[in-house]
Amino acid sequence: MATHALRWSIVGCIGVMLCVGTGCTRSIELKPSSAELQPVESHSLANNERVPLVMDSFHLLRNGAPQNPSAEVERRILNKVQETRLFSTLIPLGAKPDSLGEKIVSARVTLDETIEPHSWLSAFKGIVLGGSMFLLSPFVDFEYDYAAKVGLELERWDGQVKRYEGISSGTVQYKLFGATPVMIDELKGHVTEACLTELTAQLVRDTTLYMASSAPVSNPGIRSVTVRAQRPSTTLPTRLTVPATTPPLP
Amino acid sequence: MTWIAHIVTTTMVCLIMTVPIAQADDGSPTITVGTQEVGLTAGYMFSHRLTDLHTTKQHGPAVMPSWMITLTDPIGDSWYRGQISLGAEMVYLEFREPLVTHGIGFTPRIKYTFVALGRVRPYAEFAGGPFWTDLGGRIREEANEFNFVLTGGVGVSWFITPQLAFNAGYRFHHISNAGTAYPNLGLNASLPFGGFSFYF
């Protein structure tokens, strides 16, 4: 009798451990996967070849709706750009640098996020799980999708503009008891990192474009303005200017 | 049962006293997918005799510890914007009439919380599951001790801090044995309740 009870206790324990183990799992799938991303090779530029990078604007869109961008995200993007060692200084939005010299690169960043939490499907699965007294928990997967597109537009001191773009997406698959707000942060973190890695890889390929010696400074104080006389319309009567008085000859 | 009421009251008073007043001005709670909620709710049950065959005037206190997990981000863009949570609840009832008896049950619970009002969040909930009571077999409405409990109700959560909320509401309780034994008239009751939830 004791042996019988012991056997069933062991079977029961293994069953509970399997259910708990499989019911608490979660995984993150990235596209492109982190293995496909090449690490950014930073070029060692001489200090006098590096120019400052100044953040000009930062726009954040979430599912197409404009959002208030956070300084944390901006800092993360700047940190990633800093890793390329292409620029001497990175100036965030709103900062007032002392003197940057004549050669600076202006950066305009857009972050377009797409979030698909599959809410209705999750709600339906929740009802099914509740109805099963949670017995189906190890067998029902929940999903949460996140995609991001980071655009970086750099304008060189001479007015040349170049645009870079990093795109990535990911899905976190989780069981009911494995759900935690941290997993969403993890997913967003991985996707953003993949975007920025792709972006900086493109940026590094253009290293020579942002070297101080790559282009002379265009003097912004002198601007040539072409003014043309308005050609009189044929439909309107032309005005003839006639001097009213003729100066007397000496 | 008095000691349970004392524990609940003491816990709630302690929580109120330990919540910094400054935090009351914090913004709305940020509840996302995976946010968990543990709560303790207590109330008092008043019987409803819906037919002439119902004679038992059962009443007594109820204590309901619960756990929930948020399944969705807010759904919708209007006043009905809300989130769905799934969880489980233990139900303990003490019947003081017609006999001092007890009941305990376990119910999966689903809840829709309206989030449009910020810190004040109304909700609707539904729960159902197995329920055991030694009142069964001693009254004409229920033949056996193993039953099921079904509850549905509405309530409101008031977030003192982004992590702590007080809840109050009303539930309708139905206890019956799903036809596993006869008679099976069922016990019906109203259950006004109050409690608190902690979110993490």
C-alpha cells in the first residue's frame, strides 16, 4: 500500500512540475534574428577628423499616432551612435553647447512603433483557460507583437542630407503563468537594439562622409539671391514710365 | 468569524497608514499585459428566496482572497475602453443561518476593468467553480455537500497609489449542484463587498 502511494505521489509530483514548468515558459523571436546582425565595426578616426552631432528633432509614432518621445529612448539612440566613434560629441535635444565649430552634423530621428497585442484573441484564450480551471494553461500560447522602424536623417555642414533606416520586429510567445510586464520591455528592448544595430552598420559604411576633411564649410553668411524682373502679362495693359519733367539744358 | 473581520480591518488600516500621502497625487496606474493583482475581499451575504420552495434564510460573512493576471492592453477608444484580467479566487462563506456551517470554493474569475476614468476604475466580473459546504444535505434546497458556486457582479477600484487600490461592489451568488443530486433548488444571495488589491 505504501509503495503504491509513493509511486502515485512521485507521478503526481512529476506531473505538477511538468505543468508548472511548461506553463511558465516564454520566448522571444526576432526578425531579423540577432545572429544575422553583423556587429558594428567602429573606425578609429583621428580626433581632428571627428565632428559633433547635434540632435535636431525626434519624432515618435505609435501605431501611426504621434507620441511624446522620451529622453530615455533618445539617450539610447545617441549611445548607440556614440559606439560608432564617428562623432566627437553628441548633443541631445534642447542642450546648448558652448562652441561646436563650423562643422556639425544635424540629426533628425523618427521612431515608428507598431504594437499588436492580439487583445481579443488573448481574451478568448483567457475564457477558455478559465473554463478549463487552468488545466489547459501549458498548452495555450499567448502572443504579443512589436515592430519598430528607426529613421536617422543626417545633414552635413555643407547641406548634404543622407537617410538611414533600421527595421526590426519581434514576437513574444508566452504561457499564462509566464506573463509579466518585463517580457514586453524585453521584447521592445531586443527589437530596438536590432534596429539600432542595423542603423549604425549603415552609418559606419559612410564614415568618410562625416570626416571633417570630407567637405569644406559652406559659408552660411553669404547667400546668393537671384532676383528676376516680373515679366509683364500680356493680358494687362503695360505701363509706360514717362519722365514728368525734363531737366533744362545748361 | 470575528477574528477574520479583525484581521481584515487591521490590515486595511495599516495599509492606509503606510501609504505616503504624496503618492495619492501620482498619475493613473500603468497596468499592462502580465501585470498581476493579489487582493483580499470581504463582505456579507444576504439570502434571496426566489421561489416559494426556497425557505432557507442563509446569511453570513464571506472572505475572498484572489489572484489575477492582466491579459490585454486597454481595448477600445471610448468610455468602454478597458482591460481583461483572468485569475482565481478562493471563496470562504460562513452560514450563520439556519445552522452555523461553512463553505469553501475555488473559482476561476474573469474581469473587465474600465480604464477611461483614470484612478477610479469600474469593473464587471464573473466567476464560477466547485464549492463544498456542510450546509448541503441539511436544507431542502441542496441535497449534497459538493456544489458549484457562480457569481457575477460589478465593482469599482479606487487607486490610492499606482500599485494599491481599494475595491467595493456587489455580487450575486448562486450555489447549486448542477443536477448531480436532488433536490437542487439552489441558494441565491446578494453579496456587497469591500477590499483591496495590490498590483505588481
